[in-house]
Amino acid sequence: MNPTQKPTTTPGALADLTPADTLRCAARYLEIHGWTQGTYYSNQGGTFPPACAVGAIGMAAHGRLITIPAAHGSGARDCTRALDYLTDYLTDLGIIACGDDWSTAPTDAIEWNDRDDQTAEQVITTLRAAADNYDWNHATEDDLETYADACVWAEKHPTREGFLAWRAAQ
């Protein structure tokens, strides 16, 4: 960057979004605006139309319609990180197939969203579960210690679900 150029800034609330934050926002977007299949965004709904899972992740990352949300715009990095994590999560669960020519399972999040037996509720629940999984797998030592201390004071046993609820309340 040239010293005379003014650096671009990201608003404080958006500066440190994790893939979990983006996935939760995408789930909420689908609850509010609706879910669709076969396209990123429905042609109905104006500025905030119903979206597929990837379109909702794009809306969460960009805050507006982007034709190809993982490739263009200022939120492309957040969109890509969340989409990559969702893909890894679905692959780990065996819901989508990675590199298996003989499988009939979907091969990416777009195909997973567009399955004939898929429902909006399943997509929303899966986005939230992937977000929880991210938080659990990326918890810092300080977070776990603080949660454990809170459990001691409340005379409770630490659990994964308790940690996720505690983290969500932060």
C-alpha cells in the first residue's frame, strides 16, 4: 500500500467474525427471509430474498446480494471461510462425498442444499450445528478455563453444551 493511500477499515463489529458467526447469521437469515433451492437467491423478495444455504452465507458475509458470494465483494473472505468450514463439517459427517466417484451423495454444499429430501429446518439446524462445532473445536484455553471456573462457582459439571451456551451468552 502506498503511504499516501488511506487504508480500508472494517467496522469493529465485523472485524473479527468467525466462520461460526457467519454460519449463525446465515441460519437466522433463512429463518427471517426464507429458504430456496436451485439458485443462490429467489427472484422474489427484493433486497433480501429467500436464499439457499450458500446464498444465506453470502448475505451474512456481505450484507447484500452478490452474484457469486464466495468469489466477489468485500465479504468474500468471510463467505469462503464459512463455506469451507460447512463443507468440511458435512464431509466429516459423511453427508457429502469428497472424491468418491461411486457415491450418490452430494459433493458440495450447493448440492446438499438442493437435495430433493432437504428441508429449510434441516439446513438451518445444520448451519447452527456446524457453528457450534467450530466454536467447540476452536475454543481458546482461556475460554475453557473461564468456563470451567464459572462451573465451579455454580457447582455444575462442565459439558460441551454448557460451554456452547456460556459462549453464546458472552
